[in-house]
Amino acid sequence: MIESFKNIFKIHELRQRVMFTLGIFIIYRIGGHIPSPGIDAQALGEFFQQASGSLFGMYDLFVGGAFSKATIFSLGIMPYISASIIFQLLGAVIPYFQRLQKEGEEGRRKITQYTRYGTVLIASLQAVGTSVFLESITTGSGRSVVPDPGVFFKFLTVITFTSGTIFIMWLGEKITERGIGNGISLIIFIGIIARFPQGVMDEARMVLGGQRSIFTELIIVAMMLGVIAAIVSVTRAQRKVPVQYAKRVVGRKMYGGMTTHIPLSVNTAGVIPIIFAQSIMFAPSTLTSFFPNSEFMQAVASWFNPGALLYSIAYGLIIIFFAYFYTAIVFNPIDLADNMKKQGGFIPGIRPGQKTAEYIDHILTRITLPGATFFAIIAVLPYVLIQRLNVTFYFGGTGLLIIVGVALDTLQQIESHLLMRHYDGFMKKGKMRGRS
């Protein structure tokens, strides 16, 4: 393992990509500590101590604590993810966006540009709601979070928060382009990781202060390790579909006659469904922030607090939906069947062409359900532990799912760079298996 990390810095291109990514992380974390003007950070911190187990606490987890500190990156990358969800859904129902998706690189470039415009619009709306919400907060000691509320504060907050989101979006795109890994996922990843040391210290204080027994703490650690092991196992699980290539003669050479397989992953969509689902679950709190004095809207917000029955059911179902939806986007059985047919490949016992596409789609549908259900359960169940065992919120299932999933994806990309240049990867006996 140590030798593999040394090999990373022996490859110039890989070294440049890793260092560039780390540099972006530093910039992102610095921005997460620059306060937004007009907000009493101490009063806001006092409020978030009481709301740590609510949806506001969950949002704060995804943005690396920037929301509770009211920094310029308070909205994080979530508006961009919301815009991405909208345009991917539009691509499934509106012919214009369907054509763009089929136009290759040029179409993707246009969709990306529309997504950026959507990000600005969503971030602006969220910033308006957040400014109204901040003005309504009064701590238990009677301190107002916004000492000087008014139109000027709202305008300044909208400009600051929206600009911060646009800058984070640009950082994520630069990581994808010039760094290593998926930039948007890594932005969320580093935000969660940044709060992990503080969570460990809080757990240690609780044990040393007698608020929690060592035995209970060991059970929590064992459960975390078990969840991580289960996530890794399911993430890398595959169904191998055998493929036979017929022999064919081209000129004086004979091709084909080999047997291989199609690796269909149980979790083809990766952590995207979890990130998308969490972005959707932030919508109720965003809407209710526009009506801080409405009892009905506040009741709606309570229904969608983490751990509430309606929240858990909706969250799990949305994860399963996006698992199927994103799998359908990234994996096309018809194209795969056509390419196999052109190259003389076939699945034993299945006719090439349409029948092969239907067979692959049938298998993919069946194996996606248990994988999506597993991740939905892992994402929902820890809220019970948070309420029963008073576990620090950073150790929730959603955070672990994203951390492990993004780490595996990034290591897989690093692994491919190492193997391409004939270096040993991180797993010498069994190479990390891809998801395609």
C-alpha cells in the first residue's frame, strides 16, 4: 500500500492531477471559513447547537460546516446538484433535451451550460429563503442572528451566497477536468471529512466525561466498521454475464473464438442517487424558510426532519428511484447489444440483437433493486441510532455512504493510471474492479 502511494508521485501526470485536486481542497476549505457580512456568527452557532439533529444540521454536514458559520460557501454545491437533477429529468421527458443528450460532446456542453444557468437561479432563490430564515432566528438568550435586518441585508446575502455557489461549481468542474475523480462528489466528500476530526473529539469527550460508556462506544465503532465493510462489498459486487465471440476470418487472420463476460454492477449509479436524494430532501426546509411565521409550514418542516417517519420513507424511496433512473442514463443495454452483434459476440442461449438487450436489461433491473434497497436502508437506519444512542451526526449512514463511495471511485481512477503505466495498484492480488 505504501509503495503504491509512492508510485503516484513517480508519474508526472498523476502527480500533477493529485496536487491540483489537493490545492482545490485547500481553497474550498479556506472559503468555508470566510464569514458572510451582517450575521452574528456566535448567535447562529448557538442556534445550530440546538438544531444539530435536524435537516439544517444535515445540510450543514454536506457543506462542511459552512452553513452553521454563515460563510460565503453556506449554500455549498447543492444548488448545482438540484439543477443537474432537473435537467436529467427533463432529458427523459422533453424531446429537445433528449436530442441534446444524443448529440455527443456538443450536446453535453449545452446541457452543462443550461445546468449552470439553473444553478444561479436555484442558488438565488435559496439565498433569498435563507436570508429570510436568518432574520427570523432568535436564540434562547434573546440574541438575533441578524442585528440589522432589511432589504440591504437580503440583497447582500443573495449576492454573497450565490457567488459562493458559482465559485464552488467552478472548482468542482476544474477538479473533474484537471484533477482526479469526480469534482462535485469530491467537494461534498471533503466537506464531510472536514468535520470528522471534530466528531471524533466530541465522541472522546463524551466517553471521558462519563456521558457514554466505553462498551457503548465500542459497539458504535464496530457498527461503523461493519457498515463500511458492507458498503464496500455491495459497491464492488458484480453479476458476470458470459459472452462468447464467434470465430471469423479477416484476410489470412482469424479473430474471435474467445469467452469473456460483461460485469454488471449491483451499484451502477454509485453515490449519485444518495446525493440526488439528499438534495431533494432539502427542498422542504428551503420552502419553509420563506414562511418562518407559518405554523403549517413549520409543521411540514417537522415532518421532514431526519428520523421522522415521513422523511425516512420518502428518502428511501427517492434513493431507489434515482438508482434506477441514473442506471438507465449511464448504461444502455441496446447500444451494448448492438456493439456485441457487430463484433460477433453473443450470450450463450440468447439471440443477438433485441433479445440480448432485453436479457441484459432484465438482469440489470433485478440486481439494481437489492443494491438500491441496501443503500436506502443504510442511509435511513442510522437516524434511529442518532436518536437512541446520541451518536454524533457526522457518523450518519448518508455520510458514510458518500465517503466510502467517492473514495472507491477516486482510488479506481488512480488505480487505472498506475496500471496503465505498469505500476502495481492498491490491490496487487485482485485489481479493483470497475463499474462499467
